[in-house]
Amino acid sequence: MTELISAELPTERPNPFDPPTEVTEIREQARISRLKFADGHLGWLVTGHHQVREILGSPKFSNNPEKHHLLDRRFQGDVPEDKRKAEPGMFLSQDPPDHTRLRKMLQGQFTVRRMNQLSEWIATIVDDQLAHMRSLGNRADLVKEFALPVPSLVICALLGVDYDERHRFQEDTAKMLSLDSTFKEAMDAMARIQDFMRELVARKKANPGGDDMISDLLATGEPTDEEASNMALLLLLAGHETTANMLGIGTFTLLQHPDQLKILKDEPEVIDNAVEELMRYLSIIHFGPVRTAVEDVEIDGHLIKAGDTVLIHVPAANRDPEKFTGNPDELDLRRPASGHVAFGHGIHQCLGQQLARIEMRIGFAKLFQEFPDLRLDVEPEEVPLRTDMGIYGVHSLPVAW
Amino acid sequence: MKISVDQSKCCGSGMCVLTDPDLFDQSEEDGTVVLLVEHPDAEHEATAKEAASLCPASAITVS
């Protein structure tokens, strides 16, 4: 079989809401193609929805970073071996049985029922933030005043992190996720957040009985202190950056699609599906995830050999016309969007997805209820896009009302 | 139609409960799937199949 080979991953997005055009072209030619990694390894690029699900759901692929060839040029060269290793507690970068043991300690905290019980409390946080935005006059940066604070306030309260200490993680999170950071800068930023989380775990151990997830986790006596602080770090990062970016670029998208925004305003009951469709359409994880085969495996007639690294392209898979009927490149808030892979698939599928859904449902609904005449305050091409970050979105969103 | 669940595979994503809370629940302790109805009536057959297909860990089978 003739195989399509890309020398590097195309990342340029001519339209801010669409995947890179070249990646879409690759998908239409070959849902599994070859991709050269930065170290010269000839790995794979997976752009088809069905193929993405098959790989992410297969135990024949590992998520251990020691096994991965690296795509990101920052991390080439003299990366010390011990820095490649997943640290204790970082279950997102581990395989079973370690992953299973650690994730199970947290799963009970993120059930659909528990998250639904938080709805009223989250609505209060959203209301307060919208009142704050209104108090600023008639224009604001939506990212700074709404999209980032709401999920940050929520995850801080859930974890028992003092929101006033957000300067200890927000800037360093951005440094970790910036594709312009050097490896050392990213590692130094991570080390500072780890120090913060270690202090936090020590404080909670000294004062047990707190009503928060970290205290609950420590009370089980199951994780070591190091595991607990890294698990907390993972929840903190995953809990505020991702939802914040969906709220930011999701609002930008709705403002640029007035027909769809009108549906959301006229038919409030569409909100649950609207959130799924925005997740599908925007797919903000634009860099990975990555997996490495631990044994030879055939997918769609391609032999992926043990040791081969595979880059999963979430935005391309979520626009695959073989899965999503009609025109998947169109935003359609009434489309059946379930089955998208924006939260991933397989055993690593987003642990906090039910929390994220509730934050987005309440966040988008209340934003446009309270600010029905919300509009962009700059030309759309002036909105700074996060093409330089591991998680896509907008750096800021100037709005007026 | 018969639904079976494998708790040892379940990763607690909650997709099944989100799809049909009449058929599925999650354990308070570790978030793993709890099957509420083994033999769904005709009205719930479509959502039972959807839950099986959406499950990220392939922990649900419908036969």
C-alpha cells in the first residue's frame, strides 16, 4: 500500500475555528498516514474518527512518555532520561495497573450525580463573575474577566486551593503549555507548581478534615504524599485551562455564527447539545494525544509496529464526514454530536468531563442571557489565537455590550 | 435485549449515566458503573446501544 508521508505536522489554521487545511486534506486521502517525528522516527498520524477510537481504546498502545518518540522540537536533544519518566501520581501518563489504581481513587469524586449536585453552586459563581464583568462598564476582555476565572474558581474550591494564591499556578501553567517555552523553562515552571502542591498537601495533612477533594483523597490513606500532590496538580491544570479555553473560543465562535447564537437564545433547551457540538467543532486539544504501540497491531490495513509512535489528531477526527453526517465543517447546534472525541476515548478519557459539561452549559447559557447584545469589540482577525499553546483557544477576547 | 457491564474495565467516565440514567448509575465510592436494569424495555433499547458504543472503556455489552 502506498503511504502518504508528512515531513512535519501542519499547524497553520487559515480559519481560526477549523483544523489546519492540510490536515483535513491528509484525512481525506488517508485516515492513517505516516508522520516524521522531530527525532527522525517515522511514526503515524491518525485523522479518522473510527481509527482514533480504535487506537485510544486499545490496550496495545501505551501512554508511557518514556516509550514515545517526540514530535515537539522543544523536547529534543539532551532531555535527561529521568525527566522523560512519568512522576508518581501522574496517572495521565501511566498505563495500567498504576493508572487504574490512581484514577480509581478519584473517580468517585467526578460522577455525573456529584457534578449535577454542584449545578446551583456553579451557577452562583457564574452569576457573580457576570456581575463583576458588568461592573466594569460596557466593555471587557472576556477571557480575563469570565472564561478563565469561572473554571479557576470552581476547581480551586473543589480542590481546596486558595484562589488568592492563583498567581502561584496560573502564569506557570501558561509557561508549561507554551510551545515557545524551552524545555528548561517548561520544567522549571512545573517544578514551581509542584512545590506549591507539595506545600498544600503538607498543610492539609497537618489540618485533616477539610471539605475538599485533596483532603478526601488524603483521608483514604491510599496515595503517598508525592502521588497526592501530583494528582492534585493534574486536576488543577486540567480543571482550569481546558474549560477556560472552551468558554473563550466558544463565545468567539457563537458571536461569529449569529444564526447559531440565535438558536441558543430562542431555544434554551438546546444548550446540552450545543456544548457537545461546540466541543466537537472546536476540539481545542490541537497537539496530540500521542500513543506508542507495545506490540505489532494492524489498523485499517496498516501495520503499526511495536515501538511506533502515533499522533492522534482530535480536530481532524471530530470533522470526519464518515462519522458526522451532513456537513461536519459547519457548526450546527442541533446536530447529534455525541461520540465526538474532544474528551478523548479509552481509559484516559477526561476524568473531569462531567464537571466541564456543567460549567460550559451554565457558563454559555447565562452569559448570553445576561448579555444578549454581547458583541466583539475588535475585528475578528485581531483576536489573538493560541496557535502557540498546547491547548488551543484565544489569548483574549475583547467584547462590548 | 440484555445489558452486561464489566466493572473491572470501567474507568468511571459517566458516559452511560449521561446517556440513560434509567439504566445506569455510578458507585459513590469509585465511580464505576452500576447496572440498574438488565433487560431494558423497547423504549430504552436505543439508549442502551448508544451507551455501549460511547463507553470509552468498552465496559458495556448489549446482546
